[in-house]
Amino acid sequence: MESGGPQSATVGDSGGPGRPPVLPLAIFVVLVLDALLANVIAPYSPYVTDLSKGLVPPFWLPGGDSSHLLGTDQVGRDLLSRLMYGARASLGVALATIGIGGTVGTVLGMVAGYVGGTTDSAIMRLVDGSLSVPVILLALVLVAVREPSAWNVILVLSVVIWARFARLVRGEVLSLRERAFVSLARIAGSSTTRIIVRHIFPNILNTVIVVGTLQVGWVIVLEASLSFLGVGVPPPTPAWGSMVADGRAHMMSAWWVSLFPGLAILLVVLSLNFLGDWLRDRLDPRLRQV
Amino acid sequence: MSDIVLSAESLTKTFHGRKRWLFGRPPVIHAVSNVDLRLHEGETVGVVGESGSGKTTLARLLLQLEWPTSGTVRFRGRAVDELAPPGVREFRQTVQAVFQDPYSSLSPRMRIGEIVAEPLVVSRQLAGTDVLRRVAEALERVGLEAGSAQRYPHELSGGQRQRVAIARALASSPKAIILDEPVSSLDVSIRVQILNLLRELQAQSGLAYLFISHDLSSVRYLCRRVMVMYLGRVIEEGPAAAVLARPKHPYTQLLRMAAIPRWKGRGDQNPLFQADEAGDTLNLPSGCAFHPRCPYSAPVCIRERPVARELGPGRYMACHGYEEPLHEADARHAGDAGVSNRSPLLE
Amino acid sequence: MVSGGLEVRDLTAYLFTKRGAVRAVDGVSFDIPRGKTLGLVGESGSGKSMTCLALMQLLPRPAGRIVAGEVLLDGVDLLKLSERDMQAVRGKGIAMILQDPTSSMNPVLKVGYQVGEPLREHEKLRGDVLRKRVIDLLRQVRIGAPEERMSAYPHELSGGMRQRAVGAAALACNPRLLIADEPTTSLDVTVQMHYLSLLQEIQQREQFAMLFVTHDIHLVPSICDFVAVMYAGRIVEQGEVEAVFTRPAHPYTRALLKAAPRLDDESDSLEPIPGLPPSLIEPGAGCRFGPRCSHAFDLCAGAYPPETALEESHRVNCWLHGRPA
């Protein structure tokens, strides 16, 4: 006769779609602040080396000291500072990639979905092409041809990201196109451009935002992978991926060099995924309460 | 006779479905077949039909949302596919539409004011504060407060949204509005409000309406003339009051019978009642499309498609039996199949 | 009261939301004898669909809950049954038909399979016996060539045929109560006519009780013996169809009767019902139709009018009829 009480909460759940999940949001905020203020709050410069202080363990282990809270890497650079500065590379690359790839993908997706016909086929073939490209391979090739740089990373990742946006946006637009208000806009005399800009775009914005948020984590992982392989953001700029690579040789003895950057990647990506899920639940109008 | 705003000649639209197997022919759907139509200024014409009648496709053809397979749509006498951009703009300004679903008719992310202003902005009729003024006027004409221009569609009820849709249709001061089932999705009590509004607006502005509906009563309430469609063709046409009160075509008679509520257990003797279920435009019967369901069908009905004949001034019907007295007798039957439920307590 | 049939007493179901408890069904009582049909009439938000869900105990979870009342089917209080026992009742003792035949059927399963599902579940029929029953059911609902149609998919049938197939599935296990929630709303008017006559014919034969829910009051006399008019979660008037339609007592009933344009009615102007229905969260103490009622007077806002019996089984909740001594 009675139905159950409120559903039990799960990790990352908020109290209903109203409030964002607190911990992930906090982590994200910390990340952004860190990236912006790294030069102010980091205890050391991430570039200064001190070979006499190589591989100092974190302060709670024997041999550690409180001047280097998380220890140092093999050339004596403070790990904590490098971690903090590394956020800039990760976040910077991710945002630039999502920005460029997302914009290109959204525009092409809308055009493909609304205009249809041969334009649609052409764009979708491009999408298929992009999605079949092995990212790592492309990065390696690019590095062989040009010098490694942050912009090369952004370029390579954008090539893959745009296609994901395009496909999703096109799908949404296909169903949106059939809605009465679009026909009525045509009846009012609106041009195709106007319809895409004023009617289609605002209604897919939610999808784009959610996809964007969920992709940031993926891009960070990709960037880290590229840096790990040496084809990402070039040294000496601190990047979490290359920091993990640096510590490979010392995994057994000085595990902290690889572990902390790895943990940083994990935490950030997890938080972004939780936030993205929350955002999706929040912005999906079907879940809006009456 | 006043000017003709919108007309159609021999309008035909066929769709091709998907092939069922690789070497077969794709199925052909005859959505609209050879429809003629003339909408004069200030005239209210109803188009009645059930699903498959082609009435919505007809609306889309007239509104240039689809291209006809053959036949012509004319705007003030000029063929629409020959219009240059200024002509197209004039067409869009003059012929507007209101559709059935209030929930998908308004762009969810635009404010009401912007939605109503769109036809004006697009046609560059007015600019700046003039647009705002016209929007406020339009909203007030349909019974909404001018302040609702700031709101979003999801804040309004179904009936209010439909009023917004009407306001938008009125914004560019059109001469004709095509309404496709504008009240079918609304609650009964709201329906009347909107029908009354439409009536008032028509009386005030001399608008022409093409009112498409499956509901005979709404059509009779709003329209002077009516066209009855069945499987893509017009099978009866004439003054709304006459056609709907004393229909001549068996299909129209069937529609009327179905539309008038009867008391439980009575009124099943009419031979029309035995008429089988609807046909579909995929497998059009030969000859007269209605013959498989028609209790009066004769061999000629299976062989030959009936042509529209004039029964009286402005009254047409496409049926081989138009001379037969049988129809008159049954038209009388169909007329009193319902029992009046007017209580003495009602004014 | 003849034994058998449905007796509902003070059924109350609320939807508990963050903004408060929505009193979707607020003390609803009616009877439906075997072989008879009750028309439940109301607009959207009146609570008529929620009433159906409450009867089946299929309220949306977790917000919906039955708060009080009794639902007696042939003497057994359904609200006291365990979920397991209730599952045995659904589809067998009580069957339900919904408004939209397209979403009532699974598009990837054949029609014959779906019509046979209640038989498979409740009567454990299989194989050839099941097949024969399904063909017979399809024939009963006047679907031609049932042997072929059985193997068809829902989208290959017309809307009317789909709705009849849904009806066949509902009637498969000879239910004692059939709840039809706006079954003809999405059908063409000529199809509707046939469908209603079909329902009546089957009901005459099988003698089940039927609850026919609709927003179109004018459908009621053609298929119902009794009618109950719902507004804002409560029944405001009920009785035999003849009584309520020729002597409507509640202003809302009268307004509904006048609100739709009628083909055989020569009067040329219609009177809409002004205003909007009230919020069901805080409906207030007085008559819920009061704010929109042209006959409202001082008593109406103060207290909810009690039930007044006008004649044999014709009851109304309205201060116009039940003035205290």
C-alpha cells in the first residue's frame, strides 16, 4: 500500500538535482584557483633545480622535511609546486581544445543536421574520418614534423574532439528540426541562418555544455598520455603526464614522483565527471519539476 | 466577390515510403490528390477530415513547407514558386499559421516577446520601439497581459501558449491564417475561450481563416464554408451550416453521425454505422476511395472515380449517388440521430 | 447493491513533492456494479487519471502514495493486499486500457505475443492452446484476418486496430473490472464510434464493470450508465446518466455541458469557463470550484459543501443544493 521512502543517496549525489555535488565542485574550484594563482601560492618555482636535494621523500616519511611537503623529483624540483603549476598546462590545454573543437563541432553539427542532404553527408564523412584517427599516432607524427609545443597538442586533440560534438549536436538537431516552432519560424519568413542561430542553437546549448564538461576530463587524460609519451607539452613546462613519466625510473624507490601527479589526474577527472553528470541532470528539461 | 488571397489548383502530393525489399517498388502514399481551393479575403473555410485525409499535408503545401508533386499554389493569383524574394516576403507576411501543439509551437529558449516579434523582425516591416508596441498590442488582443512578453513558454499554460501562437500569427497583420487543429490539444473549457477569441479577431480584422479540424462542431462554429476531405480528395464542399446539418456524401453523413453523441443502445440501425474501418492512402481503393466502406456502393463506384458536381450554388459533391433519393432519406436520418440533452435548467 | 463489482470509499492519494503534498485524489467514492459502466469526467488536473492509477496501485513512485480509503473488488479490499497479491490482480482481476495505443504496445514485439501475454502470465497457457485463444480474442475485437495479424508488428496496424488489440490484451483473462483511461482520445471520430460500440458489445457479454475516464463529457451518454464529474481531486456530482444530463445540479457540470460547441445545437454562442483550476497543494477550505463559479455566494468560500442526495443515486456537493437548515 505504501511506496518506499526517499531513494538512498549515492556518492556524488546531491540532495536531488538542486544543489551540485559538494566535493567535486570544491575540487574543481580549487583546481581553477590553483591554475590561476599558481605563481602566487606555490612555495617554489617549478623550474629551479637543486641536485643536492634530489628525490627527497614527502615530509611524513623518514628523510623528508617540511620545506618540501610532497618531496622533490630527481633534479631537486619541488613536487608540490610543480603539481600546482601543472594544473595550468592541463586545464589550459583542455579548455582551449574544448573551446576550439567544441565550436567547430557544434557549428558543423548544426549545419549538417538542419540543412541535410549532401552537406550532411559530407560533414558526416569528415566526422567518421576524424574519429578513426588514432590520436597518439597523429601526435607523434606532428611532433616529428614540427617541434613539440602546447599548440600542437591542442591541434591534435581538437581534431578528435570536434567530431564528437558534431555527431551529438547533429542528432539533437535532427529531432529539433521537426518541432512545430521551427516550421513556424519558416512560415514567419525566417532565413535558414536565422533559424539555426535563434532557434536551433539555444536549444542545443544544454547538450553542448554537458558534452563539453564531460569531455574536459577525457581531454586531460589524453593530454597527460601525450605528455607521458613525450609528445605533449614539452619540458621544462610542468605537466602532470610528463611528471608521471619522469618518475617511471624511480617507481620502486621514489614512488612519490609519479604517484602524486597521477592522483591529481584521477581526482580532477573524477570530479569533472561527477559535475558533468549533475549538470546533465540539471539542464535536461525533461527532468524539470512541474 | 472579394479578392482571392490564396488558392490551389489540382494540388497533388505523393510521398514515397521505404522499399520493403530490394527489388520491389517503394510504396506510394497519395497524401493529397487533385485538390482545388480558393480562399477569399475575409472568408472562413473549414477543412474537415480524419487521419489520412491529407488535411495537414494540404496545409503544409499551402504554407510552402512542402513542394507539390503537381499542381500550383497561388498567392493573390501569382504562382508561389515563381515569386521573387520581395514576393516571398509579402507572402510570409500575409499568410500566417497556428498549429496544433502548444507545447512545441513556441521556441523554448526565447521569450514570449521575441517569439511574437519574429514575423515583424524578419519582414523588416517595423523597427525598434514600433516592434515592441506592436507586440504589446498583439498580446493584449489575444487576452494576455503585455507583461507576459518577458516570460518564457514553460511558464505558461497550454491555453496561454496557444494565445501566444495566435498573437505571433497576428503580428505582421496578415490577411489569412491557416489553423491546423488549433484547439484539439486544449482542455474543453479552454477550447471555447480560444474559439471565441478566433471569432472576435476575425470579426474585428476581416481575416480569412483556413480552419483545419477533425471536429465538426468547431468547424461549424467558426466557418462559413467547409471542405470535407477523404484519403486526399475533397469529397464534399459547401456552406458549413448546410453541409454539416444535411450532408449529402455518405462519408460526411458518417462523420456527422459519429460527431453527435447518442444515448446508449440507440441509433445503431443506420446502415452507415456498419461501415468498416478506415482505408489508408497506401492502398487506395479503385474508383471512389470510399466505396469499401460505403453501404450504398454500386458497381460504378468501384470502376470510376466520381467527379465533383455542383448540387446547388456553391455546393459540390463527388459521389456517383448524388441523384439518388436514398441519400436524402438517410441525410434526414443522420440529422436526428442524436437526442438533445438541453436541460430546462439551462438558459 | 448487487454483489460483485467495484466499491470505492474515500480513496485519497497524494503526491508528495518538495513544494508540498499535491492532493491529486481527495476522498473519492463511487460504485460500479457488474456489467455497468461509470463515466469519470474531468479536465486535465482533475485527478481522474490519478484515480485510475490509485485503483491499480500504480502511482508514480516515490512521490505518490495512497493515504486513505478502501477499494473493494467483489468484496476484497485491494488496498490491503501485498504487492505480490496485487500483481496477480493486475491484468486478471482488473485490466486497464490507456489513451495512446502506440506507446501501449512494445514496438519490437509481435501483436500476437503481446495480446497473449496476460494469458501466459496468469493462466499459464502455452503453444497451440494459447495461439487459439489469441486468434479468438483478436476476432472478438473485430480485427480481420487474425491469423495473419497476429504475426504483425504494432506499427503495421492502424491506430484503431492497435487500440482494439490493446483491448484484446486487456480482456484476455476475463477481468471483473476494466479501466479505460481516455481510450478514444487519440482515435479518429469514426473509429471512436466503432470502438465504443465494440466495448459495449463485449461488456454485455462478459458483464465486467467498466470505469470509462474521459475529458469529453459528451461521450458519456453513449457508453455509460452512471457518471461522476471530477474537479480538483474530488467528485462534485454523480448519478445515473439520464439524471445528471437532463437535470445537472452542479454549476461545473452545467458549464461542461455548455462548454463544447455542438453540431446539433443551433445556439450560436458558447460560454467559456473563466479562470483556471486551483492548485492542488493548498486548495483551501471552501468549494474548489467557487472562484470560477457564477453562482457562488458567501457559504461557498467558507466550507466544503457536503454531499446532498437529490434523487435515487444522484448526488452533488454544492451549497446551492445543500443549504444547512
